Amino acid sequence: MNLRGREGFLKLLKAVMVLLVAAILGAQYYLVKEGDNTGYAKEGKQIITVEPGMTTENIAVLLHEQKLVRDPVNFRWEARMKGLAHKLQAGIYVLEGGWSNSEIVNTMAKGNVKRLQFTIPEGYNVVKTAKKLETFKLGSAAKFMEAAKNYAPYAYMATEDPNVIFKAEGFLYPATYEIPWGATEEEILAILVRGFNDAMTENGVLKTVEERQLNLRDVVNLAAMVELEAVYPEEQPRIAGVFEKRLAINMPIQSDTTIQYILGAQKELITFKDTEIQSPYNTYQNNGLPPGPIASPSLRAIQAVLAPEEHDYLYFVAEPNGHHRFTSTYSQHLQAIEDIDNGR
């Protein structure tokens, strides 16, 4: 190529580059201008659900229908220009009305999804937790319960007792959790059980149990009954003391809470017939602890079992106000029942 030809080629290349830069700048200006949704978008926060499998086109249409994006085509071009068209993640998003296309694309590409809060109350069991999960549309109760049957990722959860209904029972720590949208039942179960392990580690329970050479599963087992028996937290150490004294002399624990676990429902008054139900969980018919925990106890109940009140009580009966009367002998126990029935 001669000098004149080379100069002509360079001029042409320069012209093409100028046009290309101009085109890119023009496109960017257009995207910024048309991607401004101020004045069009509905004001305030809006919750948008991007379902798994939705394309960028589907998302753009959804955003347009929800009055968040002025032009769905422009939104798609914004995602393409950023190289994020195939990286918009499924989930529940909280978007602010008036955000630009660029801001929305960046948010969805990062997967800044709304996390759903889920609370397990103290004393909840696997079945109650599963039903609440389903009510909150976080998963299937049946799938959650199935996963809980044999889930025991920590050594202290292990048991070979065939009568145990759920190995994870007692280890779904009562607390408020942030559950990622779209988490499976198994993933949610793992979050709740990890919450228990974290709480036991942070509060020194694991260390205490190890130093005393105790079985944490047995501690949780006893604490679950203490949790459900005590309406008032200050009575937990005293109730724990009653149960531990009974265990020490091989006397049945006789906790109504285990009967309610067998029945699968909260029953205000346990009858004599109820106490005759044949089940390994029936602490009226069987000495010692039930096969496994019947609920998830609070840290406070677990600590009550680790530091029970020292006394001579072997019996207690509930008063109408939720407090209990504690007695040392069976005759005293019968008298306490009579006094309460007569309003004394």
C-alpha cells in the first residue's frame, strides 16, 4: 500500500471510529434519557417477584405493568448493554418508584432480594414450625417434616432410637430468622438447626455440657418439657429441679406436655384416660426421658436444666393464673389440687 493509500485508509478508519464512538455515546444518552422513569413510575416502595425461569423480556413486561419501567424495550437494551441480560436473578425485590432502568438492572443482577422474616416461638415443635412455614408460603409442611425425620448434622443430635419421630426435634432454635426467597425446605431446616448450634456455642452451653460430660440431647429433651410446663420463666429452674429429682429416684416424670405431644394438639385438661395412651413418649407410663425432645426449648430453659433449683419438691400443679404450687409429698399434692379447685 502506497503512502497516499495508507493515509486514505487511516482517514477512513478514523472516521469510522468517530462514528462508532458517536453511536455508542448516542446509545448511552438514549438509554439514560429513556431509562429515566421519574414522573412515570408509581411513587413509593413496591414488591416485585421475579419467578425462576423468567426472561429479561418477561421481567421488563412485569416492571412496565407495575408502573416501574416506562419502556420495557429500553429496559431490555439496558440489560444487554451492561452484559447482564442473562444475569437477572429470581427473587422478591423491594424497588423504589422512580428508579432508573440502570438502577433496577443492577439491583436484580446483584440478587439484592428481599429476605423474609420467620419467627419460631419458644416451645414450637417440628409440626407447628412446618405448618407455619406453609402458612407463610415459605415451603411445604410435608416436605419440611420429611426432611426433619433424619436430619442430624451435629454429633449431639444423633440417636439410634427407632421411636424418635424427628431427629431434628428440639434443635430448631426459637428466634427470628431471615430466610432467602426461594430457599428449599432442606435449606430452611439447615438455617434453623445452625441457629441452635450458634446459640449454644455463643452462650457457652456446648462448653458446659462437654466439661460436665453431659449428653446435650438429654439436656434439650428435659428442657423442652420445662419450657412447655412453665408459663412464667422464673419457675423454670424449680420445675427442672422437680424433674431431675424424679429422674434421680427412678420416678416417672409425668409431664402433661408429653401427652399433648402424642395427641398432636394442645389440650387444656389431660384426662386419666389420656395418660394411659401407649406410647414411648408417655412419661406417665414410662420411667426416664421420652425418646427425644418434644419441642424447641429456649436458651433460658436449657440453662434452667443445667442449673436447677435445689429443693425437696416432687410435685407441682398449675393455678388458674399460670403459676404453680409445689409440694414434697403426694398427700400435699392432693391437698394443693383441692385448694385450687375450691379457690383457695
